[in-house]
Amino acid sequence: MVADGIHVMPLVDLHTLVPPTATNMPLPNATPDKGGVAVDPRSDQAAPSAEVTILPVFCVALVYDPTATKRPAPCVTPEKSAAGKKSGLVHVAPSGEVHMVDVGGKAVSRRRAVARASLTMAADTARRLRELPKGDALAAAQLAGIMAAKRTSELIPLCHPLPLTHVDVELSVAEAAVEITASAETTAQTGVEMEALVAATVAALTVYDMAKAVDDGMVLSEVRLVEKTKEPV
């Protein structure tokens, strides 16, 4: 049997090699007298019989085989590695581990992204969004979205911290819903779609927090990216 380059020999029980009845064995060079007592030939006195007990002994032999193939680490499987390469996921290394993408070799460009989110609610709630017990939900949500966009890299672990040049959050109140549109811009080596998505989501969640005391049936849905552009500087 081979395990990671080491041959493991089968266990051997010495009971199988020595008969279990091999007890009360005579001393070496002793000759039994007529009375059945072992007698040492060097002495005229009878030697007491010696009792020998055979104990089980188990042996394991380990032999290193340098030609054996080393197994991959348990957390890195060939299937996972192949899946990462095949799908083109830039955050998945060939080994299957996640990592931050190195964008140091990419050219700096002007980037913009727009995201939207929808929050449905009762019609009466939509009419009271600026007069809720906590205050003006629309004003609070706009500020929350802008602040969240600037903290995206702290919320999404593999995002790059970006120098945002502009963030805008707009809230449009419908009959029984609020539509949030967030945009983010930067001049950098990677895009700002996550910043726009985070801004729209946090703005919607802020409206939910402001209005949940009067409406516990609100639904946040349809968070999506609607635009992404890149232009040379």
C-alpha cells in the first residue's frame, strides 16, 4: 500500500509465527531428569523450570518512494482550478484560491458606472418619505449612498480602493415605490461598477430603515448595473 510516497507494509502478528502453546519451555542445554524436572548439565542440582510467555508484537515498515506522485493540498482541487481557468474569473488564481487582481500594468483611463435599485412600499408610505418619524428619508438616503460608495473597498474584500472623482445618488418617488439611481466616476486602472452598486443598495436600505416603523412590507429588488464606460485619458 502506498500513501503520499510512503509504502506501508502489512502488520505482522508474531503469534502466527510462534505456536501459542510454547510455554514452560526448558532452559537451553538442559536435560530433563526422570522426574520431569529440568537439570542443568553444569550442576548436580535440579534447575527450576523456566516459564516463557510470548507477547504479541506488531511491526510496520515505512519505505519512502521518491517517485510517488504528491497529492494536491485538500483545499486546492484540480476541478476547482480548472473551473477557475475555464470561467475566466479574474479573482480566482490557478490554484483555486481567491486573490486581489493586480492592475498595476493597466493603463489609466476615465471610468464611469451607473446602477439602480428599486424599493416598493405602500402608497401611503411613499407620500410620507419626507415626513417620517426619523426625518427626511430621501435626504438621508442620498448622503448614505455617497458615503457608501467611498467605502466600497472596505465592504467588498477584493475591490481596489479608488480615488473617486464624482458620486451622485438620485431618488425618484413613484406612486408606491422609490427608484434609486447611483453613478460613480474615477480616473484609474479599474472600473467603478461596485461603487455604483453599493451606493444604490445602501441608499435603498437607508430608506427602508427610515420607513420600517410605518411599513414592514417594503421590498428591495432589482439591484442592477445599467451602464459602464471606459475612455482614454
